[in-house]
Amino acid sequence: MQREPLHVQFVRIAKQHPHKAAFVDRGLQRRYTYRRALAASLVLADTLKGIDDSLVGVMLPTSAGAAIVVLALLMSGKIPVLLNYSTGVTRNVEYARQKCGFAAVITAQGFLAKLDAPELDGFVYIEHLLRGMSVIDKGRAALRAGLSAERILSRYPEADIDATAAILFTTGTEGEPKAVPLTHRNIIANLEALSQIYPFRRDDVMLATLPFFHVFGLAINLWLPLRFGMTIVTYVNPTDYKTICTIIREDGPTYLVGTPSFLQGYLHHSQPGDFKSLQLIVTGADKCPEVLRGAYLAKHGVTVYEGYGTTETSPIISVNTPDRYRHGSAGWVLPNLALRIVQRNADRECAIGETGRILVRGESVFGGYLNDRESTGRSLRGGWFDTGDMGYIDADGFLWHVGRLQRCVKVGGEMVSLIHVEEVLNNLLPMGASCCVVGSPDATKGTRIVAAVTRPIDERRMYREMARHLPTIALPKRFVVLEDLPRMASGKMDVQRITERVRELMKTH
């Protein structure tokens, strides 16, 4: 497939398959063919040309409408800034504006009402845009959608594959969120690499539930299926487990991606046979417990494949596949990426099986944080991106993700991976329970390991079981019960908030 900017590829796919379903929006119960989605993008692009800023905020739930807004912005020569609405609308909008320098934010009044969020200056409402479009405007767009791809594209700014396709933000769990510009080339390179290891087909159906402000949602739930002419079934809420199981049963998606917490919810609310259409389930962001992987295989006969990536790498770095698969690993590195494991406090290469910092280089790696030279200088050196994660490569070439550098703590002078402790504990907990292992200051050992669990357990028995898999220094010294572990909109555990809760509990008990 020829390399062209993402929205240009969409136009060409829409012209090749005008009557094929592009979006099935289960939130609004609307269906868009590729031709209808193209016409909607064209008429909206004409309207959005009037916005002065080159960057435009987007704050919308996962839906056909959100996808069309992203397409229309790119067609009109604008850059979408995808805004996180799950952790505070006002704070996130103001922070993004200060960081990126834009005013307009495209959102929906109905959506803001559900969030109980205030209306801010600069908000551009989808409802108002639709009301401002005349029947003549829509008719002209429908006629234009019938023209050749070249004639359609000639009416809009010429696109550059090295131009920014989107700006997203890191989660901010280790400080203020950083703005990550991803180019069309970045995202396309990642999708091309994935297509070399997975046999994507035009008749596949992608279930899209992840928010587009998360790189996994934007790249894998939106751009991957559009690049290959698939159908995208969207739903606004990935935690509405019962409804999503119904959608899977009725719409028959072939691909499902999600974090382990989402997959656990789908498993609990599903019945055998519900997932018979699924050919591939991929998970990431948090470690996938073996008990969850085994439960999917037993109940649905489907293997859950684990992968690893970052916002800055567009996003996938490594992933397991049917022919290259190892339980618990993050899989093989994508074919167009180079990866190094170096010592924690030096740039010396680590030996096979030795844990160190994960560095990546390749076309899908971003070029630097927006308006943040200091963070860029720390993370990008000599073309290599320091992910801030720890891991190792085994003798067979599989990458094992140990955790964030900040989630490796010193206990009595020795390094302990909290992710590894978490993995052991997760595999011993009953189905439906979850945990998060954190560090708490300790005057004697430097750090005390504490495990937060979502239901009461027999602590002595659990300690004995964990001791079979871990050295004494890595065993939790306390178990605390948090009935609800805070999570981000992507489903990833909010380790910072959990750590704060645990430390508060430690003070009072």
C-alpha cells in the first residue's frame, strides 16, 4: 500500500468501497458506509476551516462522530489535540491550552452534561455545527463524495506524511503530562509493522471501545481498521461490560483490544459462545494475569495475546502472535524497530536475561515532546528513545517487561520489581479480584512493599504461597484492602493515586 497521510488513505479506501460499512455506532445506533462517512467528513471539514488555530482540541467519547471530527480536522489542514476527559475537564483543557497554544475545543453539549462538566470559553459544540449546516451544504458534500479521490483531495490543503497527525498526552503518573506529537509517518510505520505479523483483512471488524485520547485507541481502534478498509463498531463506555458482551454477540467483531481489567469485566459478563466471532484479542498497558488468560481459553477457546508499547512509539513496540508466543512475555519486537537493553545507570548493553532500561529506535518513534526541550533531551539521545521502562530479552528473543523504572524499588539495598511481585500475587488471587503492589517509605529497609487487594484474603496463606515464587526481600510486608483500585479511562491502574491511598492507610493503622 502506498504511503500517504492517514486521511488521504481514508479517502482512497472510501472511494474503493463506498457501500461497505465504515462505522457502526452502537452508542447512537447509527451506521455509516464509507461514502457516508466521507461525505460527513467533507462537509465538516468545510466548516472547520473557519477556525483560526492550526491546533484544535477534541473532547469526545469513542464514536463515529469523534472519528469523523478527527478526519475532518486533518482534511481542513488542522491538527487534532486529543484531550483526556476522564480526569477533569477544566484542568485538562486549561493545561493542554497552556502547553500547546490553542483555543477551540470540539465537544458535545450532551456529552458534557453526562460528565457534569462546565462549559468553557472556546468550546465548539457538534450540535451547533450540525444545525449550521444547510441541506444544500450536505447535498454538495454528498455530490463531492462521488468525485474521484484526486478531485476530492485537490480542494483541501496538500498533506505531508511527515506532518503531525495528532497530539496526545502522557498519563502524567510521574509528573505533569507531556504533549506527544505523532506524525502520519509514525503511525503508518507502526501499522505497517503490525500488518507483517497479523493477517489483517478487509472483511475484519474492529470493536472500538478505547478512548481516542489514548494512543492505543487512536492508532489501533481507529487508524488501523480505516487503513485496511475494515468496519469499526464503536461504543462509548468500555466499562459497560454487559452491553459490550451483547455487542460482541450481535455484531460479530473479529478483533478486540483492551486492558486486562476490561477483559476481566467482559469475561465475567459473557456466556460461552458469545465470543465465537473473535479471532484475536490483544491486551496491554497492565500485566495480564495468567488466570485471566487461562479463563478466556477455557470459557471461549480464545488466546489473549499480550503486547507492550508507549504513546511515544505510536504505540506498539512488541507483541505476541499465534506463531511467536510465550506466556507472560511482551512478545517479539516489531520488525521495523531496533531495541536495546542497557544498564540502569549506564549505557552498557545488558546480557541476555539481564534486566535494564528499554531503548527503542525506528520510524514509529516520535521526534520529541511539544515545547519541552528538557524532557526531550532526557528521553531522546542519539536517535534512541528511553522508554523509562525496565525489561530484558530472553535467549529466544522474547521481550519481558519488568515495569516502569519508578516501579523498581530498593529494599535493603537490593532492587525489587513491583510489577513482578504484582504478577505473582495476581496469579494467586481468585478470579475477579485484583491487586496493585506499591512501595511505602521504611526507616530500616528504605522501602516497604505493600499489596493493595480488592477483597479480604488469608494473609498468612497468601504469604506462604508467594514465598514459593519470590525471595523473602520481595514479599509484601502488608496487605491492605481497597475495594476499588482507581483506574484511568484506558483501564490502566492509576498507580500514583493507589500509592497515595495506601500510604494514607498506613499512617492511620
